[in-house]
Amino acid sequence: MAIALGKPGVDGLGEAVGVLREWQYDGAPMQLHPGDLGWFWRLGAEATAAAVRTWSRDGQILAVGLLDGPGLLRLTIAPDAQRDEELAQQLVDDVTEPARGVLPEGKVNIEAPTGALVQDLLFEDGWNADEPWTPLRRDLREPVKDPGVRIEVVGPKQAHLFAAVHRAAFDGSRFTDERWHAMAAGLPYADARCLVAYDDQGDAVAAVTVWSAGPGRPGLLEPMGVHREHRRHGYGKAITVAAAAALQELGSSSANVCTPSSNAGAVATYRSAGFQQRPEVRDQYRDTY
């Protein structure tokens, strides 16, 4: 059977989220997680559906991609299909030809699992390695200590607090209460939590969202941020420890996060919270078409 490129539509997002859950396992290369779709859902179900691509054979999804921006495809592949030659070649053909509706002309990036055949073929086709990212992982088989600050789980009444911290943590952030509600209405959020950390004066100083892929599977932190006026006080470490505890309560086997290697402060924060560095990963990019 031929490989079929598809756009799932809103009604098909559940199937895409489901296979992403199934493909998560400890020891896997850093890859697209259902939480990545969950975070994108802040833009709404229709926007999320428009950004998702699937590749299927005989009705079975073998690869899922998320257009996480106009020129970035975040791609992952079923564990038993990562060296599938037919699939890899079809992926290369589809991402290379703008008319197929995956990536546009000009400079574009692809994030794919390390070791997947599609990476080899893209390099052979003239693509290059981009800046390194550092994945980090914390095993959740051991108890997680108290973070040492007050932590609250965010519900609808606290959405404005989460949104305010996010805007104060990330330059250019346009996160709003409405976007929190859209995200919380998404399918992946059924197994997710937003947390806010408070200082001794009761001010919200840090926030994180954690995403479970189901019991016994790796969970994801996306995003984590500290209010720019409250940095260098250990709140990043505290909210990250709280995130690990929340994922443990959700049944996750590990907590995972990925940050640009150039962001030494973020890497240090995650390490201080008990996360172990894993080998760096790199996107691939094409300058022109």
C-alpha cells in the first residue's frame, strides 16, 4: 500500500494524539509528544488540526508532524517504522515539495527523532544540522522531594495568574486567559496540569505545564518559566521539582524537557532539579528550495 499524507481535521485529532501516546517510551530519542499538541491547542482546535500532518499506510498512522510555526515541522515516527525506507522517502518527498502543503519555500526546519532514516536521507539531499538542543530527563521511580515553596494547581479561576506569569517569563508571549481555556479544553489536557509557584509575599513567581502520555510512559514539561522580576531566587528549580512530582502523581515513568543548549541557565536549572542531561539533538534545515 502507498503512503498517504493527510490532514486529520478536528475530528481526527484524537487518533493523532492516541498514536503519539503509544509511541512514547523511556529510552526513546527526544520526539514529538502529545503534550506538544496540547500546548499548541492554546490556539484552538481548528488551528491545531490545520497544523497537524499524518502519514499512513493501509489506514495505519506511521508518522505525525506538527507545523509549530510557518517553517518548522516537528516530526515523529512509529518506533517500528523509523528505518522504513518507503516511509522515509515519502517524508522527504513531501517536505521537499512546497506544493504538497507541508513546508513552504525558503528556509525551513525539521525536527525528527535521532536515528530515523529520514534524517539520513535529508542530509543526503543537502539539508544541514542546525543549533544543538539539550534534552533532559528525570526518572520518577524514586520519591520527589517537596519543592520548598507554595505550589497550586491552576484551574479556571487561576488562569489569569498563569497567563500573567507566562507573559512575564517569555519575551514576546501573547498568552492570555482565553488561550489557557482553549488549551484546557483540548484532548491532551485531560492528562495535564498547570502549576504556579508563589513567593513568601504571595506573588505568583513561576509557572509550568506538565503533560502525561499515560501511566508508565514519559511525561513532558512544556513550558516552564520564571517571572523576569523574580529570577535568581531558586523558583525555577522549585517549579521544576513540583512538575516532576505532578507527573509522578499522574503515573508518568519519567519527566522530560528539551531546551536550546545555548540557554545554559535553563540547563543548569533542570539539572539542579534532578534532571540528567541526554545527548544533544539538532534540527535539520534547508536554506532555499
